[in-house]
Amino acid sequence: MTSKQRVVVIGGGLAGLRLAARLAGGAAVTVLGEEQHVPYNRVLLAEVLAGRYAPEVAALPAAGPALRRGVRAVRVDRADRTVHCDDGAALAYDTLVLATGSNPVLPPLRGLFEPEGRELPDGVHAFRTMDDCLALSQAVRPGVRAVVIGGGLLGVSAARALAARGAQVVLAQQAARLMERQLDAEASALLHAHLTGLGVEIHTECRVRGLTTSPAAPGRGAQGHRTVSGVELADGYRLDADLVVLACGVRPRTGLAQAAGLDVRKGIVVDDRLRTSDPRIHAIGDCAEHDGQVYGLAGAALEQADVLADVLNGADAAYSGTRALTRLTLTTPGGAGTGPFDLACFGETTPRPGDDVVRFADATRRTYRTVVLRDDRLVGGVLLGELSTVGAVARTWEGDEAPLDLFHLLTDDGGH
């Protein structure tokens, strides 16, 4: 690739900025970031909401002049190789990279939107962007009644953060247990107990039917605007609520790609060189689907950005998938007495016929470790509790090695 190549990246998150940094000096790179904020690490939003970090701590390294903040791409003209923006600009490209990320899933709840309207009631928030985080931070206060809808990783993070700020938190989860995609029943029960110890009231197998609202208080928003007052459950029970957080998952942002006629399934379909169905357009991060999988994880986004940088720089590079480890640290601000509680899950946590499963549980120390072995290789596992051993386990898994001393690997807590 020569310096005359024009690379336009749509998306100013982790993936887009990582790619721009790797291409710096080798191409004329422009990054379009829709948000006005300085780019930030979305993984840290729960820590910002909990009050552990100031918003600026979540900022990503400066992107320099390549980044145009507050600019939204509205159309891709593949014939002219041009990106049209909401500020009227038209940017020509030789290579286009879609790093558009994902949108929060808004569930079909009665009362969420007015007929023909798309504005959420006051007090109802998604939890995906820095604006969402700052709006929640402004609204939360000790004693406020908050209902979190969704008991996956995002919902658990939001519930813990709101509880740390003194809110009365209810977590409503439709499935039979928390984080059912990552955790087995025993691990989920430990997580349930930990959150309960922080004051979070948890309802599983609980389907939310709708929201109740009241007219906004005088001086708040436009006349006739609504404020949330409660959450209605399918069994007829009603939860009072001053705040409602929608943590029902995310969906890849594929609208631009679809409108441009690219191949889209769950995400924007890419090959091993991260090319879409148009070889001049690539996709990386949460919006990309490789080999049938959309990762939605920071580690995969960064790995894809690195591979694509090598591809665009002329290297014979290929992306073969990411071995992603999900980790969540549930600290207990203010010394509530339950101590730190780490969660890590990786690889295939559900064994196949013929796999071996090794499990260690210590109720006194609130630790739980289960790993899946296939042909003496570590293929996945779940670790909960005070974890100093995650790094060693992850290295063994990523290296596809046979553990030399599995018992020591899983029980060594650095001398604790």
C-alpha cells in the first residue's frame, strides 16, 4: 500500500482507532466518529458508572488529525467509492473499513415508545455509550429505585455499578439463571449470591411485559413528555421504578452495509482477509461476522484491526478467529465485606460427549473453577472468586497446551 491510498474508517471505537494507529504514516487515513466525546474504551463504562473511574480514565489514546468527531456516515456509494456524511461532506476512498460497532437491543415492551414515536421515556436508559453512562450517573443517587432488565454480562455490570452508587436495584432476568450463556448452574448461583450480598434483588424466570409512565414533572423536558414510574411483569406484578436500564444485549450495526448492497447475515460477512462482498470494503469489530460468528468482544475487535492493518500494508495475513476470554471484576466499593469477586470464562464451557470436566469449589472462599479437557487439551472453562490464576490458565488455553499440573494451575492463588 502506498501513501497515496485513501482509507476511510467508519467508526471511532476500539477497532477503528486501533486500525488507524497501525496504518499511521502508510496511508491517508480518515476516521469518522459519530459521538462527540473523546473516543473511549466501552469496556470501562461500568466502572465509570460505579464511580470508580472518572470518564477521562476511559479515554483511548489520542487519534490525532485522522479522527473527525461528531460526524455520521449516512450513505456509501460503491460505484463512486464515496462516503456521504451528515455534515454534507463526501469522502472518496480507495479502501473503506466499516467499524460501526453495535446497537443496544430495545425489547418490545408495552409503553416503551408512544405510537409513531422513537423517544424513550425519562428515566429509561440503554447502557451502551458514554452519553448513556453520564445520563445514568446524573440520575442515580442513594435510595433511587432502579430496575435492570437483562441478566447477562451487561446487566450484571450495570446492576453492580448502580448498587455501588447506593441505588435500590432489582435485576429482572428472563432466563432461569444469570449469565446463562457463559455460566453453568453452580457458577451462576455463586454470582447470584454475590450480587444479593451487594443488595441487588434478583428475579429470574421473570418476563417484563411493559413500562408504566406518568407525565413529566413541570420544567422537565417537552410538554407531554413521559417519565417512567414502574415496570410491569408478565405475572401481573409491578415494580416501582425511578430508573430503568435496558441491558438486553446488542445487535451489530449493519444498516450502512445493507443499504450499500453488501452481504449481511447476523453481521457484515467477511472472509479471512476481513473483506466484505465488495473487495474494496472491509469490516472489523462488533459489526463483522467471520465464519458465522459475531464476537462482540474487545479482544476480537483489536485482533481483527491488527490483521487488517497487516493486510492493507501488503502482508500475507489472515484472520482465523479469536480465542476470546471474557472477564468481569465485581469489586465491592466501600468495604461491604464480601471482598473482590472475579469472573472469567473462555472457550467451550459446555462439554461434548467424551470430554473430561475438572471442577473445584470452595464455599468458604467463594471460589469455583471448572474446566473442560478434550484429548488432554484445555478447551474452555469458568473461573469465579478471587482469581490470580486467570493469566496462567489463559496462557495454557491460548497455547493449546496440555496442562503439566492441572491441580496446581487451578488452585494456586498466589499464596492467598
